[in-house]
Amino acid sequence: MLSTRTITGAPNWVDLGTTDMDGAAEFYRGVFGWDFEKGGEEVGGYGTFRLGGRSVAGGMACTPEMGAPSWSVYFRTPDADATAKQVEQAGGSTTFEPVDVLDLGRMAGFTDAAGVAFSVWQPGRHKGFDAVNEPGALIWTELYTPDIDAGAAFYGTVFGLKTVTQPFEGGSYTMVYPGAGTSEDMFGGLWPLAQDPVEQEAGVYWLPYFQVTDIDAVVEKARTTGGTVRAERMDLAGVGAFAKLADPFGARFALMQPEPQQQ
């Protein structure tokens, strides 16, 4: 699972780009209990969502010309410039070149070979998440892509990610974990776009999942505060309950309520 002890290739940050930062901050406060701490001019107003004082995500106001509101997933790299070269060699492209963010770290943005946007964070003073795998924090990620094998090969080349395929009735699910870690460090899954009508309409992307303790209550809260339920609750035996939402401005995210661990 995810850890604040992030390993190269594992997610170490997520952030929200939105056309209404104040409105989004109010929505996520109601849904997850997050507080939003706006940054100063030196970081362009980029702010941090905090859960009990601990950083769980970032956020920034964006103009419509910069793209539709969305969540972005960042993967840890020890060298953003070297990763940029690996992305190009693997058939991806650079959307913004590596750049220093004060002494906080170094970042860059890319698309993979299938056109999926993702970013990297090379930690400086800002290491990444203060909390994961708990209510209100990131617990999982999921890549919707047209070709699972090609996606696994791309991220394997760029980050050294490894895969495990778990069979289930009627199909299988491919999960990824850092090459420097073990299968205990699995942080995401790969899903063929053509097999999910909801996501097929939305297009390729990385979807962040946030943990909750009462998924029905959170879904209802989101629905009554302007959010959209993209996929109603689904239960998976041995794993937990899931739902897919969008905030009032269109940024897509998902919920996960893990099954209680047996003693």
C-alpha cells in the first residue's frame, strides 16, 4: 500500500487544478474535512489541503485555457531531468520541463505513450504526503488506458514499476508497485479503458482514490453539495466499497472504504 516513506516510482503527491479554488476548498472541506492553506505569491498562490494539520494534497486556481479541472498524480523521482529523458525514450512527451519550486523540490509534467498526463516530484524540503491510507487521505490510484501491457511497459521503463495480476471471476486486475519495493507496496491498478463505459467517455487518465469510513455518507454529502456521482457504490469482497465522483467543477476522483481487517 501507499506509504509516507515513498519509494522511487510511487505516488508522493496529488494536486487539484480548478477554475474555482474557493469553491473547491469548501467542497472538499465538507467531503473530507480538509482545510486549505493558500500559498503566497512566491508559489503563484499554490496551496495545500491539510487533514488535522498534515498535508494530503495540493491545489491551485487555473484558467479554462489551462485545461479542464482535474486531479494530477505525482510520482517520486530522485532526478526529474533523468526521468524526462526516460519518458521521451519510452515514447511519452514532456508537457512542462523540470523546474525548481524554491527549495521545496523539483517538478515536471509529462504524458505517457497513450497520452495520459502525469507528473513527477523530486523532493527537496517538501517530501510529499504527511498522511496516506487513512480516512481523508490518498489510498489508491488507477490508470485507465487502452492497452494494459503497453502501459505497464511504459511505467516499467520510466520508473521501474513491476506488476502483479490478480484473477477474479470473469477477468483479472493488474496492479503496480515500485521496483525498489515489494508487492506490499502496491499503490495502483491498470484498467483497460474499453471495459469501463464511464471512463471510456471520460478518456485516459490516472484516477486518485481517497479513503473514507462511511462511503454512503460521503457520496450523499458530495451529491448535496454540488458534486456528481459518476459511478454508484460497488462492493468487492475481500477489498471494500468504491464509488466514483466529480467535484462541482468537474475534477474526477474516487472513494474507497476498505473492508475491516480480520483479527
